[in-house]
Amino acid sequence: MFLLNTDSYPNKFSDGTHDSFMEDMARLLRTNYADGQIILPAIVGTGFLKNHLIEEGLSIRNLNFALAIDFEFVRLAKSEIEEKIFQLYFFLNNSDFRFTLGSDKEPLKPSAFSNTILLTNDMNVHGHFGKNDSVKVIIISFSLSWLQKNSFESYEWFKPILALKDNDKGLLLLEEPNMTDFNTASELNNLLKPDAEFIFTIKTDAFLLIKRFFDAIEKRNDRDMHKSRPDYFFEMVKVEHKISEYLTANLPVIKVLSKEFNMSDSNLKRHFRIVYGKNIYEYYLEKKMNLAKEMILNEGKPVSSVAYSLGYEKVSSFSKAFKKMHGIVPSDLRHHKNTETQDI
């Protein structure tokens, strides 16, 4: 078992020559840290960690490795004198690694909520990577001063965070997977490799991912983003788990869910939208129709079989819901996919 315990990552921003997290990691792994990268020794696993400073206050890190050991790390919350740092995570595979945030004891898995998450260095993070875990994560770090310098205060949801009274509060936000962003993050994963030369695409991709995330949050109906606190986040993740149990059945009414989680109907609906950016039924239906698409394309199941297995009594009702979500009836899905492949 390897344990990394640092009170600086990512609280002290890399200046291009000093990166406390990477330096601590290299010492822990008994290997070298040079040119912003670490190559894992064979006893630990295979792969690398690559960090690149784009400009002052903005850097990007690529974690791309498979482990041969168990590994834990602890990051303590920033001190009062340290600057707020934001980190935008893009999880590019379904890694089983687990982590806890703040004082919460229940471990979270990235696959449990989203492939995109924004958090700040105001809270403790305790992570665990298991033997044989494969990790592909792009992390874009940016400081509060960098956001101010680049006029991010134009976003309404972000204004309360810029206020001094909110500077010592942690922030957790997530956005549902977006194929365009996933492809952009995957491109960064391919570009940020050992000995790779810096090219302009890295900088433009990082800017695009940050802007798209902020744009997506800005479009949410609930502007009360500053009330998105870790305790609500954890509770809403539990609600999301419960909703996912009903993908092959009918979703319970809000009153049943709110009673189970000891919340009022209004609080449940409001905080779910803050965390997931959609109301509960919209989220449920989108996830249900994405599962249907996977069952048809990847598992080769007939449309009628998929409809009944997802709790629909009539295939026509399922087809109507599917078309509303994906813009095509499910019976034409395979043909449409084959046509797209031929065009490529």
C-alpha cells in the first residue's frame, strides 16, 4: 500500500518549475520528476502523470496509468492565506477508484454521477486506487485570480463565488456527459503524453472545456448556484443512485422520494437541479433512453424487448419517448448508425 499525504495539492499553484503534488508523488514512487512528467516504475504499474503549465494561474494534468498496487492519497483543504483553486475533472474511463470529500465518509465513484466535475481546494479529499485500476483523467486547474483576470464574473451564477464572504466555502458542481467535451478531453489525453511538445491545440482545448462548462451551468434555470454545498451534493448522489434503480420500471412520485430522503418536495427538486442541472424526471428519462440506445445498438436486443424490459406496456409509447430524446425512432437506430459508419 502506497500512501501520499500532502497539504499542498492543488493548493499551491505550479509555476512551471515547482509543482508540489508531482514532486511529492515522485518521491513516494521513488522515481524522477522532470519536464513536468512522471513515468511509473514497473513495481507500481504502467503509464504516466503529465503536468503542463499553460499560463500563470492555468495548468492541465493528465493522469494515464494502470496500477499494480493499492494506492491512497490525502489532500488537505487549503489554508486561509492560500488562494482558491478550481479543478475541472474529466473522467475518460469507468475507473473503479473511490474518493471521499470533506467530512463525508461514504466513498464516491466517478461513474456514479458524471464524467465531469468541478471542485475547489476548500475541502479535504481522500482517494483510493485499487490494484489493477486503470485511470484516465484530465484535470484542468485554474485560480480565482485567473478567472477574474479573464472576466468570468460575467457569469451570473459565478458572481456570489467571487464575493469575499464566499471565498472560504467549498464548491461542488457537475455536468452530465457531453460527447463534444468528452472528445475534446480525449484529444488532450492523446496530446499530453511523455516527451510531447506543447502545441497550440492544448491551450485552445483547455479554454473551450472551461467555457463550455461555465456556459452549461449558466443555462440552468436555478441561478442559486452558490447554495451548492458538499452536503447537498452527497445527498443528491444518493438520490441519483435510487433513481437509477428504477430505469427498468416506473419512477416513484416525488413525495415517495422526498420521504425516503427526509426532505421536503421543494428542497429535493431544487437541490437535484442544482447538482445535476435537470429536474428529476428529465434526468431519469434521459438516462432511461440512453440505456435503451445501448441495449439496441450494443446488445442487439429487439425494440419490443427493450420497451418491455424498461417498463413500457406499449411499444408505441416507448418509441415516442425515444424519438423525443434522440430524434429518431428506435426501429431506425441500427440503420442510422450503419449509414453514419459508411459515410465515415
